[in-house]
Amino acid sequence: MPNKYFQYKAMMAIARASLLSIFRSPSAIVFSILFPFIFIMVFGFLSSPVPVIHIAFEKGTDTTHPVYRSLKDKSNLIFAEKNEKTIREDLEKGRITAILKIEPVNPAGYPKFKVHLKSSTASSDRIGLLQSVVLQAIGEVDRKEDPNRPVYAFMESEQIPGRTYKTIDFVLPGQLGFSLLSAGVFGVAFIFFNLRQTLVLKRFFATPVSKSTIIIGEGLGRVIFQLLTAVVILLVGHYAFGFTLVNGLVTFAELLALSFLGLLVFMGFGFIVSGLAQTESTIPPFSNLVTLPQFLLAGTFFPVENFPKWLQPLCNVLPLTHLNEAMRNVAFEGDHLTDCGSQIGYLLIWGVVLYAIAIRVFRWE
């Protein structure tokens, strides 16, 4: 009677060999660690604000008021439409620059209205620009309503305490997400294509190792390496550039859990590309079709809200968008994984679809 073959032992041996091969690959180090570090360093040293300004109006604001209409026409202003509690939280965290309120002060004379700006210390770097935009709008209304009385409305400001939302708090999760996407697509596609072309997979069939053991072993090596990369990126971002981990080690652990889930989903793209590619030269074009749109449209460098409204639905379909959003909510907002149900749900749906396609197109020889 033949001895029972230990699939677990074989899987771990394959994972160990795969992990060692990754560390010996210069391209894996460059694309997984060096490139994200370059972007993080560039944006970590930047201090200039994003030119688009997010604002909100207090409930009950007269939307027919000339000052409101003048502000609505400003292309660099984005109006947040949320409930009062969410708007207040966004103001304290710097996600919106100010809450505006237009109210009458002297209906019988001049000035007739005032524009009240409530900002927070978290948006102090943008409030000056917003005040300039508001004063410009008031000036336009003054000249239009009564040129001889240039005091139709005036502006007053109020500031409340808040937490600073730094550039690195937005950029680092995006770069980490893109690093996971690149590793999942390019890494898996090239490794399995090469194993098939060199007949290594075919030789595995002559052993008692099962197909699932081979895939899990190779995938496990990729996951371990990329999670180590995520650890390094998070630690350098936190200690070198002040990346926010609002709940400390709990946030750090939850970010790693999200990284693990994201990588598993993105590896599905890699399996599909590996199965569709006929030659090694076709892998980069196929992979770029997957990675480039997400790199540009998934909120990696700029908020999805900055894109035209007609493009935003496409942005919100991409899996990297939901991973980036979940990471930012956990890192800065203080959310936990249980609060990221919608983003995790989207990723799981993408994972089911991708692996269903991968099973149909994946080839062993």
C-alpha cells in the first residue's frame, strides 16, 4: 500500500521556493517597493493643496439667492450634499473646506445679506483660497444688483478645531493599493506563464502534488512577499511622513487584512491574463489594460469626485476604487472592517467573477 502523500508539505515547499524566487527577481523589488516609495516620497514632500475646493451649505439655504448662484457657477467648487452630521464630521476632518450660510441682515437697507463661513483648523491651508472665491462672487453680485452700492453682501468667518488631513493620508493608501494590483496582475501572469512555457507545470503532474496545491503554493509565496511590502510601506509612511494610523496597531492590522483581501482579488486578473496570453510579449498589453485604467481612475492620486460626473460611475465600478476608499476610511476616519461592508462586498463580488472567468481560461500546458 503506497504511503499517503502530504499535500500540505508540498504546498509549503512550493510556497517557500516561490517566495525565494520573488526576492531574487529585481523586477519584483522595483515594481512592488521602489516605484511606490518614489511616489510616496514625491507626494510626502508636497505641501500644495488640491485646487478643487469642497464646500457645503447649511440646511435651508436659499438656492435662488444670487450669491448662491454665483458660487454654483465656480468650476473649482464642489458642493457636498450629505446629512448635517456627516458634513460636520467632514468639516472637522478637513474633507470639506467650509460650511456656508447665506442669511439676511438688513432687508430694508445695505448690506442686505452676509455669507457666513464655518471652517476648521484641518482646512486652514484652503480657507484663504475659498475666501477669495466667495469675495469674488460677492463682488460679481454687487456689480450686477446695484453698482452704486458695492455692499450688497459681506462675508464673515468662523473656525472650529479639526484634524489635519495631510497629502500623505490620501496618497499612501492609493499607492499601496496600486502596488497590490501590479503584483497581483503582473506577478501572477508572468510566473504562471513561464511555468507553463518551461513545462514545469507539466512535470508537476508526474508527482502526487494536486493542481490546487500547486496554485495555492505559488499564490501563497506571492501573498507573503506582498504583505511584507505592505508592512514596509505603512511603517515608512507612518514614521517618515506622518501617515495617520488613527487607532494605532488595530488600524495597522486592519490595513494588512484589507491588503490581503485586495491582493487575492487582483490575483484573479493575473490568472486570467496568464490563461489568455499566447506569448510572453502579450502579457504586458493585457496587464496594462487591467492596471492602467485603475491607476488613473480609481482615486490613486486624486479623489474620484474631481473627475467629470459622467466618468465617476465608471470609477466607482473599479475594484481598486473600493480598496482605496476602505483603506482611507480605516486609516484616517477610524472605521473598522465592520464599517467597510460595502467596499468589502464589492471586492468579494469582483473576486467571485474574476475567479469564475479564470477557471474557464486558465491553461496548464
